[in-house]
Amino acid sequence: MSRKLSWSDVTPRGLWLSRRKLIAGAGAGLALPRLARAADLQPNSFEEITNYNNFYEFGWGKEDPASNAGAMTIDPWSVEIAGLVERPGQYDLADLIRGQPLDEHIYRFRCVEAWSMVIPWQGFALSGLLSRIGVQPSAKYVAFQTLYRPEEMPGQRQGGIDWPYVEGLRLDEAMHPLTLLATGLYGEPMPKQNGAPVRLVVPWKYGFKSIKSIVKISLTAEQPRTTWQELQPSEYGFYANVNPEVDHPRWSQASERRIGGGLFAGREPTLPFNGYADQVASLYSGMDLRVNY
């Protein structure tokens, strides 16, 4: 039977007692190292990033999350760690983040609806957390679950999706250094409409894979169910890698519209793996990415 755990179970007491101070500094956007910025990655504005969102728990319109997410309670917050791990349990958010390097990661973000942004996330590699909880050898996948709280999330009171929202990655994808658990953006705590207080960011995949407001992480031997794959399997595959050669059944993925580019800005060619092919293409060596879309 799992019990409520904290990192005091697996780390020296002195380090564990300092976690609240660390979280307070991170939450205020203090002392967050800035990574080198690639010349072609000019971030979108804070206003664009926080006012043009898909977060269907708060409504289907792009502006609905900013309008409706204020009612979501994010303190206290805990994440259940379950499945094929050495240290399962319910971890509060401070313990989840404690000791992790909250760096800035400026990533391209590509939506399956063929629009894109560049976002300066603050977060840490998911691999660090998975290593600390102890992944068992039989684990092959990582499953994630979003908060389910219909009284605060009006979209969950509507039909169309089997709530709560769930997603998953193959274990090697989850362990890749580009895969983040993000807790902020632009040096500020994560806005609620963007997935506060902690969300996944997988930059070479379409945005729906980067699940928001995570309350459960499970290690599994079998491929987990995912919300959009169950809802529309012909349109949304498990892998969801950005691939300009595989169109959505209802529109092309060969080009994209950059949010903030202006009314008359032209569309841009979509980059394989959203521009991260050099780092991640080897994960899919030998796979037919038209079948495993």
C-alpha cells in the first residue's frame, strides 16, 4: 500500500528542510539560469502566450482558459506517483520540485491546428524526477493525468471528452533531456491557463501531448490510453511527432501560422520534429512515422 511520501524519505533531512525556501525563490522568478538563446527563437510575448490557449477544461475557445482558469485552486497541490516505481506515493509540489534546476528553456511550440509559438519555459528535466523515484526495469511508458475538478473547470461539465484528460510517453521519450516538467514561463509562476502549477513540455511533439495541471504520473509496462487517441484515433496518434509529411485528415501540416506574426504574415514551413530532429530523430530509428503518427 502506498503512503504519503516526501523527499525527506530519500534525501538528507537538512536538504529536505530547505525545500520551502527553494520553492519560494523559484516561484518569484529569482535566480533562474538563462540558457543560450538560438538566433531564430524569438519568444512570443507574455500576453500572446497566456491569452491564446487550448485548455479545454476551461472551454473550447482560445480565450476561454484566460477567462475561466482563475477559479482553479492550485495551492495546496500534490502529484501521485504510481505504478512501476520504487517509491510510489503522494508528493506535495514543493517536494516534487525540491533540488531540481529550474532553468529557462526557450522552445518552439507547435499545435496540431497548424499554429505555433516560441515560449520561454522555466522547468526541469522529467528524467531527474523519474530517476529519483526509481523506475523499475519492467516500465516502458509514462502515463499522466490532469486535474479533474468540474466545480472549478467549466469545460469538464460539458460533453465531448472523457475526463480527466490523460496522456503518455514512451519511457525513452520521457527520459530525453528536452522533456520538461515546467512550473513557470517568462520568470513567473506558471499561469493557470497555461497549466499551473506543473505541466509537461515535449517540444518535438504536437501541443496536445504536453499535458497541463498534472496530478498523477504512472509508470506502466503497456502503452497507456491517451485522450485524443481515444476520441479521434484516425486524427491523433499516440506518438504525435511534428511531421510535415503526415497531414491531419482535415488540413495540411506542411506549413504553420506563427502567432504574433501580424495579420499579413505568411505561413512558415513546418520543420520535422518541430526543429528538434538532430536531438530526437534517433528515438524513432526504424519506425514508420506514417503508421506511428
